[in-house]
Amino acid sequence: MNVLSLKEYDGKWIESVVDLGLDIKKHPEKYTEALKHKTLAMVFQKSSTRTRLSFETGMTKLGGHGIFIDWRTTQLAIGGVQDEAKVISRYADAIMVRPLKHVTVAEFGKASRVPVINGLCEKYHPCQALADAMTIKEKKGKLKGTKVVYLGIANNVSNSLSVACARTGADFTLCTPERDPDSLDEEQLKGLRAMQNYHEESNIDKAVKGADILYTDTWVNMEFFTDPKFESEKKRREKTLMPYQLNKALLEKAGPQAFSMHDMPAHIGYEIDEYALRSQRSLAFDQAENRMWAQMALLIKLTGKS
Ligand code: CP
């Protein structure tokens, strides 16, 4: 059983991970041996703070162990994914991969004899979406009917968040003037557009009114952020996307029930302002913490006894 995106899973399964995550957070002492002697191999082709630390500490709390594997200091580039992934799966009980391209984690999934988890590619961020759904349920008490609005650029994060929300019965609105072209999954989008609780709205005021959650993400993916070749595209995006900035004014427009969310790292003054990221109305730091609890739930579901 792999988790390459979230579209393979129904709302019941997604919410069962969320509920287990909430229970682990509340009663961590019940789970200290849930993955005793198990090993998670964590393969990174890109940088990370949250994903690496949340998986590694999560494994420790469950009685297991996480091993960090840097693409550049292993034989992955020389040996190729097909054989190296097969080898890694002979040692580990699960593999988490943060690849540059989705095709790489999919190849891991085919080669591995243990579960493979996507730790963020250009199309999906399923672990983030599970943590976000957990954070929404933790704060609002439920997912069903909770009004979630995603602002900015449609991308890997909005792809997985929209599936997690729509399939668990939340009311999801995508309020974006454009999509990161690398993130397009036409089949998933078609499925979402057929659902009554999935909406696309270009009018920002209309989209945010009455929202429980306003969510945003970086306008430029991490691998391009400091790339001089991406500089003019970055400037163009900043101009187009500035009206969609998640800020204090937008939270006030949404109403007193609204909270802001961001998967981080955040860029203050661009997709979010300081108030929306750091005030009492922000759930960003809860989201970051909940990466750990939600992934512990996911690892138990995939490799242990629940
Ligand atoms: N949100 C997220 O995936 O953070 P990292 O890039 O730090 O892992």
C-alpha cells in the first residue's frame, strides 16, 4: 500500500488517519511501541525542515527509527531507482521519498516491496494534506461542512488539500488566477469538478466571505526560489498573485471565525503577511507540529497495528 498522492484513497480512509493522528497526539503513551524495531528510510532529493524532522521524530516516538538518505551521498544517481529502491526496501519497513519529480516516487512504488510515501513532489503533498485535515478537525471539531478557501497559485499543495477536503466532506474553494503548470493532474481535477463541495471562484471577496479557513502556499516552488533563470517568472507571479495575499484584511473580510493556514516555509510580504502567519489566528505552527502526529498515524496504518 503506497501513498503517492491522496487520490487513491476515499474520505473514510483519509479521516481515519486524521482521527488516529488526533488520538496519538492526545495519548502518545499508548503508541510508544507501535512501530518497535521498525525502520523508515527517508530519501531526499530536495531540502526540508518539517518533513525530515516530523518523520524522524515520529518514528522515534513510535519506538522505531528513521534513516535520512541524501540522494547525492548514496548510489541512487549511479545505480538507478529501480535497483536501489529494491535494495532499500530489503532493509526498511517503509520508504518516504521527497523527489524532484513524481515519476521518481512512482518508480520507487513499483520497485519497493514495502510501502512508499510521497514526501512532496511537483504534483502532490499528501502528508501535508493529512496534517492539514487533522489541524482543521482539531480546531473546528469537524471536517464535514467546514469552509476551506485556498488562495494564491494552484499547485502540489492545493492538489492534495483539495482532495483531502472534498473527500471528507469539507466545502473547498480554489481561489487562484493560475496554476503552476508542473502540478496539473487533469484526471484528478475532473473528478473534483464533479463534486458538489468543490468550487472554483475568481472573486476574492466572494470566495473568502464566511470561510473557516484561508489557506495559502508559496508562489514559487523551493527548487526555483533562488534560481536566477526563474527570476523573471518569479517577478511576473508576484505581480499577478499579490491581490491573493493572505493578510489581516482578508481574514477580517472572512469573519471572526476564520483562521489562516500555511504549510511553510512562508514568505512574509508575498503570499502571506506577518499577522496571518504569526498572530493568534494562524494555525501554521499547529500544522507543522501535526505533520508529525498525522504521519505517525499514517505509518501505523501502513506498517503497524492500529
Ligand atoms: N511543508 C513542508 O513540506 O516543509 P519542508 O519543506 O520543510 O519539509
